[in-house]
Amino acid sequence: MIVSQILRSKGSAVLAIAPEASAIEAARAMNERRVGALVVRRGNGRLEGIISERDIVAALAERGPEAAARPVRDLMTPAERLVTCAPADTVDRVMSVMTDRRVRHLPVLEGGRLAGIVSIGDVVKARLGETLAEVEAMTAYVRG
């Protein structure tokens, strides 16, 4: 399975927030939408970075409660440091990148443009589906 198949299955809509929004606004948006990260974009759609639950928790641990009022741009992983993937990447490659780089969300870039985002949950679900299909095929083969 490849990333584009995951995006077709889950949809390619990306939840975003402005870089000027506060960390608490980002946390509320993630909580309301039950996601672990938001893409950070300006009004023109330009990808600025990504803010995750982990970024917010780290800022709170380092700076205390005042971090909640800080703008997202101060806490996010900026675009130039983002770990990304492509629609043609395999699930196994994405799992490896996520594990090696210790990230749970990967923006999917196609021709320099944001095509979607995949989470570790999306990848595990896809891999589990592949594994179940393999088991069913092997069982059917053995039963003849």
C-alpha cells in the first residue's frame, strides 16, 4: 500500500491554523477535532510548519503556563525542518521514517504542494488491513 491510497481512504482534507494563533487555540482546535497535529499556514495557503500536541506539551514544560499564550509560530516545527513523505511512498517506508525520526504526523507533499497529512494511526490501520488481507489469502489458499 502507498500513501496516496491512505489519503484516498481517509480523505486529503488538512486541518490548519494560522501562525499567529495562540498555543491554546491550537490545543483547543486539536481537541475539538480529535487530531494530534495541525498544519500551520498563512492565508495564502503557504505551508509554514506543523504544530503537534508534543510541541505544546514541551513548551508548557519548558516555559510554564505562559506558553499557552505564545503564538504557534514560536512552538511549531518550521517548514524547513519538517519530515515529509510523498504520495508514492510505501506504508513500510513511512513507518520507518516515523520510527527513526520519532514523529507521528507526516505532511504529504506532491510537487512541493501539500497533498494531505498521514498520522501513525493512519499508517498502522493501513498496515493492519494489509496483514489481514494476507492472512485471509493464505487461509483460502491452504483450504484450497
